[in-house]
Amino acid sequence: MEEAWKTALTRAIREVFENLCFMMPAPRATVPPEPKSLSRVVLAVDIHGAGQGSLHLILPEAMVAPIAASMLGDDEPLSLAEQYDAACELANIVCGNVLPLVAGERAVFDLSPPRVIATMDPGLDVGSDARVAVLLDEGLVCASLHLRLAERQGAA
């Protein structure tokens, strides 16, 4: 199950970032280490309904403005609130895209409004069912999915 969920999460991230942000996967096969001083944004979406859990999307803070500009199609500078709203919506879309892949098309979920977690919690990924890192040309995007399904419904 863990490998299938990792594959599903990687697929959802790649498709969402490519289709909504025009950010393509980097051609390199390996993920290089990032400097510890890199400022990261952690976005969280809580999941309820056919299962309980959460999705965390972690990206370089420098990606927030380009994500918002691409998603909103706006060449004008966006406010910080608009930038983070767009990044939160991106996390929501990734979550909405991965859930049918791991729980099946018939599973019904309620997603909480996405939120920004200001600092990286050292225990963030504890108990995650899937953790992935996707290298895009613009930077490294990481995600973790923790989900306990009420019923197994043809998981991918």
C-alpha cells in the first residue's frame, strides 16, 4: 500500500503543478539535498469522511509568489495574502486529486480549509502513510499523506 500511495501522491503533485502552475518536473533522477537555511512553507489540509487524516504540502517559500501568479494569471504583484491563498488552494487541489487514487472513486471526503503552518514541525511526518519529494525546475516540493480509511474501497 505504501508504494502505491507514494506513486499516487507523486502523480497528483506532478499533474497539479504542471497543469495549474506550469511548473515541470526537473529532468534529474535524484533529489539533491537542500540547504537547512532554506525557508519552507508548510500547508495542511485535514481530511474527514470516508477516512480521517491530513495532507501536508511543503515547498520553498520562494515558490509561493510564482505559484500564485501562474494560478491567477496575473502579471501584477499580488498581496502576500493572495499568494498564500493560492498556495493553500494548490494544497487543496493536490489533496482532492490524490484521494480518489488511494481510496477509490466512490469514497466521499470532506476537506477542511487549507491552512499555512508557519514553521516546520519536527514531528510533521510521524505516522505518515506516504511521503514523497518531487523535484521541479523551480524547487523541491515535498508532501506527506496520513490517512486511515473507514473502509478499504479498492485502493490504488
